[in-house]
Amino acid sequence: MNKVLQIKDIMTTNLITASSESTFEEVLNLMQKYQISSVIIEKNKEPIGICTYLEVINAVSIYKSKENINLIDIISKDIVTVTLDESVHNSYKKLLASGKKHLIVVNDDNLLEGIVTGSDLFKHAQYNEQIKFKTIFDLSPDTIIIIDPISLDIIHFNQQALIRLGYSEQELTNLKISDLDMITTPFYTQQGIDNLEQYEHTTFETKFKIKNGSFINVNISISLLNFDNNNFIMIFCKDITQEKLYESRIENITNYDQLTGLSTQYLFKSYLKQILLKRDIAGKFLSVLKIDIDDFGNINNSLGHEIGDEVLKIVAEKLRNFFRKEDLIGRFDNDLLSRFGGDEFGVILEYLNNKEDLIMIVSRVMEEFKHLVILKNGFELYLSLSIGISVIPYGFATAEDLIDFADIALRNAKAQQKGSFRFYENILTTKAKEKLELEMKLRQVVDNHELEVYYQPQVDILTGQIKGMEALVRWINKDGVIVSPASFIPLAEDVGCIYKIGHWVLLEACLSAKKWLENGNDLILSVNLSMQQILHDDIVDHIREILVATNYPPSQLELEITESGMMEDPSRVIFTLYKIKALGVKLAIDDFGTGYSSLAYLKKFPIDILKIDKSFIDELPSDKDSITIVKTIIAMAKSMGYKTIAEGVENQEQLDFLATVGCDLYQGFLKSKPVNKFDFEKLIIKDNLQI
């Protein structure tokens, strides 16, 4: 370990001193005799000032004779002292703060020991920092690369970079960072520097291309490095390829059936939800097939589970091969074919023109299974399939609906005749029709002025005073009926109009909150952002435009994003949130504790507030698990510098408990339900009267 350089290691001890009772001429003679530019003035062996050649020149120009000059009147008494064991680094900072050219070194008894000049301090401080930096650079177990953010050239790197990436020094010197990382290049440019200047560092995950052409998964931490008034970016790179392989294995177990290799029902449903969002396929249909092996239970019971597993693999392979045949309408990815469990399989068919095309496909599937199947042990079987079919225009049903409809059709097929197929005939069910009507109305709510912003106060737990409010949108249709947000917000996200609604809510809320601020109410406005808004290319510009248009101070705005939403695309979300944060607004995690976010990811998000979900507050203070969870969240938040807001506080017992564990704010019916802006103004006035 390097020894910390101290003042006693570099100070000058060969000093020329004079008593405070000396005359000006005596001090001048000392300077001339020893050819020095400064003399330390002492009183009772303690330094009280310094006389430099500059003071001498000034004195001679002012006074007519040397005899008229009083030494004490001309010396600089504003000296800065340091002790012997003070570090060079700290002393250098003290010198810069003082604006002086010298530091006087004293011992514990305040007696003179030496002097150091600014030039000596600068030289040693810089050398000490260079040694420390070089030690970290060379000995780090991680790859370290320094780049020019303008050209993206790699200008320096440590030995680990050569080992991990496989390049020679000459090869790596000739590369740009974009040759290694082709995914997240913006982090290394001026845009990245702007973020670094505000937040000091950024972390994210990406892939680096190594010399042999393969890619490694890496965790990147970048910091700003300033040298000779030029900005550079220093990249700390940790290889997490093995961690990603482990995660991939876990994901494979979760998403793919280990017997057949087909996707699980969970992954199948996820793909189906994405497919249903397609809106630009006029006149096209989507279908889900539910396929069941007839009398499979008898095969298992009579021939054993080992034979049963072989049959399942044979059926899976036949279906997989069949749905990849070129002569069918379209080609289908493996993930669109699933084993639901047991002997049931699912298939998604896209871009269908009519029912006849589907009948042709299903008939060929059933024909494929009329042939004799020979097992490994030579046993021969004839297999038959029953198939249930649901068909729907794109976007007019949920994934759950389509799967349920296919399941109903399958059970009808098996009940009527095994080895057959049936359609779920009621294509546009009452539920689907209602959803379609709701969707059509929802697309017009902004233009028809049917939305209204309600506000729920956020209250300081210790003082009971309103400190802010959450803006909550309400849909009040033309009949005066309030449509539940739980009903229309998910639908708005599905049909793609949540961005327009979210933009209107933020604009309206800022306009109202600005008036309350102008009336002397120091309140924080909290507004939710959906994932569609976060991932929209123009989200940062839209927020900035609203702040400018309403003249609303960014420091008084808090934007919320759900925990589960943050983990949908964490790297992209982190990058976007840092850009939003750069506007000066606060960021909060809503419904914290209900989603999945590891601490490793949580600390990467530029978050200010954690909102504890209502489900954990409901059972306080009687439920032990809820107590433990809430205490843990609050303790973690404090350790990470976040504030906490408890959602859904409804009684005094809950509030008292939250106060004892250090929660900062709460919102809930105990203070007020969400109200319109006029009623919220009344709440503010009442709150101010109680102060």
C-alpha cells in the first residue's frame, strides 16, 4: 500500500527567521545576505507573519526613508498554517482555498518547523494522485478503458483489457469503443458526458465484441476524467458472461418445457399478448389451436410414463416439423408452438384471410397423425388428436380469452367425437363486443373533453401538513358515469392511446399546480408515467415542452414509474430516466415491493422516492409479515438516500406505526380520497389555516 505523502516529507526546514522586534533594515539585510525572497517573522518562537520581497518593494515606494518603516506594519500577518502530519493532498486544497503562495508548517505547540511553497505542493500532489491512479489502473481485476468522447478512439487501457478482449496493444489502440460495443454507443458520447457531469457516473449492461469475433456480456460503469482541461471517459468493465449463462439457464427452465423443448404456456401467452397489439392488419384474423392427444391417459397407465414421455416428444416433433413446412400459409417460430402441460399443446396462427384457410391447415395436421407410430422399443401405436380452435380479428380479445375459447372448443370436440376439430363459433362474444365499444370511445376521450384530473394529498407524517399531491386521471363519460381507471388504463395501454392521455394529464396537472404554487403553496406534484410513455422516443422532449409551456418549476415535479415496468427493459429505462432526471425533476418508484427488481438494478436507477404499495399497508400494524416488509423497505430506502411514501393509509393505527419506523410521507383515505381540483384547493386552504 502506498504511503500517504505528508507535509513533513516535502517541507523546507532551512528557514531564515526574524523576531517581531527586528527593524525593517535588519530584515532587508537578511534577504540580501542569504539571497532569499521571504523571511518568517516570529514572536516568542511562534510564527506571526511573513515578509516577502514584494512587501519590501511596496514599503520602500511608500516611505521616504528606511528608518520610517515599522516592520510589523508591512508584514503579511494573514498566514496559513498546517501541521507536520497533514497530507500533501489536503494541504494543497487548503492552499488553493486561501489564495496564498506559502503554507507555514508548525508543530503541536504551534512552533515553527518549516515552510512549503505552492509549486512544491502542486508538484507532489499531482505526483501522488498519478501514483494512486496508476496503482488502481494497473492492479484492477476489471478491464479499464479510457476513450475520447469526440472521436470514440480508445486512448488508454490496462493489462486486463488485453487479457479479456484478446487484442494486442497495437490492435486495441487502433480501435474505437464502437468497435467493441455496437449497442450502447450514446453512453460514451457528449450525451454521456452531460449525464456524467450531473450524476458523476453511469452503469449499464451491454455486450463487447472480442478479437475472436464472439461477444461477452459486460457490466459497464463509466466516469468522467478531466486531464489538462479535456474531458475523457473512463470505462470500468466487468465480465458477467457466466452470470448471464446462469440466468439464461434459469430463463430456459422457466420458459421452455424440459421434455419437448417447446415454449411453456407462460411464454406462449406473452407472445400472444404482443401479437394481439397489431392494429394495421385490416381484415386479417388470428387463431389459437388447443391440441390434445386422445386417450393419452390410457397410454400412460397401460404402458408406463416412460412410453408416455416418448409419445409426447414424438407429437411435439411432428407438430414442430409440420408448422415449419414451406407449403403452409406463412412460417411460424418455435415459440408460437407450446406444450401447455400434460398432453395439451397450443399453436398461434397469424395472418389468416378466412376460415377456409384455417380448416385446410387443421385438416393437414390431423392427417399427419393418421399414420402408424413406431416407438423405440418397437411398440406400434396409432395416435389421434382433438383440436379446439378460436378465431378473432386482431386486437378484439385478450390472450386469456383466446386460450379459453380454444379450450372450450377442444372440450366440445372431445365430447362430440374424438379425433375431430371444433371452432368456438361465437367469435365476437358479449365481452369482446363490450371491449371493442369501450376501445372506440377511449380513443376519443381527450378530444371529447371527457377526462378530469383528480388529486390525492401526500402528507408529512410528522407534521400532518400536505406536502404534495398525486395526479390521478378519471374518465367521466357523457352520461356522467365515472369509468374506473383499473378498467380503462390497461386498455389504453393495449390500444396505444396511453401516450396521448398521459401527455394531457401531465399538461393539465402542471397548469393547476402552477396556480397553487403562485398562491404560496410549496407543493410537489406527482404524476404517473406508463411504460409506453417511458419507452417513447420523444418522452424527454414532451416533458420539457410541457414544463416550458406551463412555466412549471422542474424541482416541484415528481414522475412515477411502476417497479414491474422498470424491469421490462432495464437498460433502456435507465438511460431514459437519466435523461428525464437531467431536466431537474424527481423520480419515484410506484407500488414498490409488488414487482421484481433486484438491489443490483435498483441502485442503478436515478430514483428519489420509493412508494410502498397499499397491499403492505393494509394489514398494519397487526400482520408480522407486513411489519417486516415495511420496516425493511424503509430501512433500505434510508440507506440509499430515498424518501418513502406509504400508499393507502386509512386509519390512525397505520399512521402511528409508520411514524415509529421513520416513513416520510403518506397518502390515503385517512387524509382524503382523490378529489377534483376545486375540492383540493379547499383542502389546501384548510391545511394552511391549521398551521
